[in-house]
Amino acid sequence: MFNKQLDELAARHLTRRLTPLHSGVGPIVEMAGRQILLFASNDYLGLAMHPEVIQAAVGATQRFGAGAGAARLVSGSLPPHQELEVALAQFKGTEATLTYGSGYLANIGTIPTLIERGGLILADRLCHASLIDGCRLSAADFRIYRHNDTEHLRTLLAARRQTRRILIVTDGLFSMDGDLAPLPELNRLAQEYEADLYIDDAHGTGVMGPHGRGTVEHFGLDTQIPLQMGTLGKAIGSSGAYIAGPSTLIQYLLNTSRSFIFTTAPPPSSAAAATAAIRIIQREPERRARLWANRTRLFTGLTQMGFSLSPSVSPIMPILVGNAETALSFAEHLLAEGIYAPAIRPPTVPDATSRIRVTVTSEHTASHIDQALAAFQRAGQSAGLI
């Protein structure tokens, strides 16, 4: 039934397949009987395999079971969920938080509640798919502004009706380019035009800022941007997501957010694991120090080889290739060299911008990075990129 569509994807080198792993998420993984260096994980601080995080998940499972049973408004709210929301609010410096099963659920469940018919959403062109889908689910009008182009955004804001409700939507740290949103400028525009600002900080949480609280902290805007979304499945090493903000907002979402109300709660194990990970992030700032040192070592090496990298300022370092077929070939050469960093192709990224999205973690050693750099050089030469 779907053969034609699959053939069309294959002809454009856009077919996707799952790659089985036989171990945890790194930095060394077992794949098809081989030990492979993983440079594709968002487990930036290596917490998914941390013994305390694993033990917290095991303990919660033994005490509360493998699943939550139902939505929290139906069968009750378990202690791990409540403890996580308290820990998150303290970590983010907000009055309250509400947790969801995934970042996708958080975005599609929150954005439509924040702005209704008659309003206007203005979103960055490179926003994550879940943000775009959340915007589309809203009854408000929806417009795109050019990536990080605050002058274009100002033009759209100036053209609005004076009484119209406005919501500006952006990633804090963009997942496919590794660059930051210009939050100070976005915040000033939001205040000037009486708009609300919604930030998806999935990749910034745990990584950016002096204490790892995210891109808002990185820019020193903690008290100015009260509404933030983040995930628990990246630097925090578990799964799920949260909305952090004023207690009145959290109560409003609890009563109106469809993807919270009508979804079985996340397993108690993932909530307990996330709480343990937050404690480690607060207790061990040296993890972020290792992450940034590793990022500098890898980014400098790739740049000196002559690869074309995006203007990343984060542990996400995309090597821009352009053509999907060439990106696939490059990824295959890397895998043959013992490095797993798959090709990212449309529609995940815009047409003609296929890339290898390289990520580094705190748990990579200097020898891991040096081994990777040697492999990137050989694979890049084989693929004709350097």
C-alpha cells in the first residue's frame, strides 16, 4: 500500500531505519557485535547510566510499580511525580512545575492553552517539530519569522492589530544547529509589544548557564522570563518534560492541557530517576566543566581539519554537508571507522542542508575525542568533504 511513497523516499535518499544497540547510551556502545564510539547522544552529562539515577529508577519501580496506571487526575498523583516537580521548581527558580510524558506532549499540550482564536503566534523558522505542531493545533493565526532574525520579528510585531494577543515561540538552544536564540532581544521585543514569550529549552536544560539551569540563566534573564519548557530525556538522563512558571499558570495547565489531562502519567521510575539526576547536576558542576572542555577539543579539531560547521556554541556541532546522499556516505564511512554519528536529512532539517549532527558528552575522554578526530579526517577525505 505504501510502496510508492517508500520508493520515492529511497530515490531521494531519505529513507529512515532503526539502528539496534545492544548496550546503554555511551560513550561506547555495542552495535552489531562491535564496540562503537557514540557521538550522537543527547545524554550530555552521562547521567542515563549513572548508578544513583539507575538505583532511583529501580527503587521507585519496586515500590510503586512499572506504570502509573492512569492519568494523575484519574488515579492519583504518586510521590515520585510530586517530588520531581518540587525539585524542578527549585532547580529552575520558579514557583511551580508540571511534568509531561515527553517534550512533544508538553509543547502540543501547552501552546494551544496559552493563546486562542484571534491571537497570533510568531515562531522561529527552525523551531522543533513539536513546537510547530503545538502552534498549528492552536486556533490562533500562525506566522514564521526568519531564524534568529529579530528585525523580521519586529516587522511582524509592528504589523499586528494593537489589541491582538501575541505569543512568540522559540527554542532556547536549537537542536540541529547548536546555536542559541537571542533571548535578550526577544525578551525586549516581547515587553515592547506586550507579547508573551515561550521558550523550549530541551537542549539547554542541564547544559547552559552557570548552574545548568538553561539558556534563560545563561543570558541572566531568570527573573524576566517566567515561562519555560524543558525535557528530562537529554542532559537529565531520564524521560519526560516539564513546564516551569508561576503557580497560577501550572494550575491553569493542570485544568486545560489536553496532553496532560488525557494521558497516562509517566512511569514512577522515570520521575524518580530525573529527581536523582537533578541532585547530581546541582552537586557536581565538574560534569559541565568536562562537557565544555570536551566540546572545545572536538570543535577545534573538526574546524582545523576544514569541515564546514554550523555557528554552534554548544555541545551540538553539526558538520554541514548539503546533499543527503553525501551525508549518508559520510556517516557510513564514519561507522566503518568505529564512530556512530548518523546523517540528519530533510524533513528534520531544511532541504539541501543535510548534515552529520555531532554531539559530545562529559563522559567522552580525551582519547575518545582524539580517536574520533582521526576517524572524521579519514571519513571526510573518503567522502570528499575535506
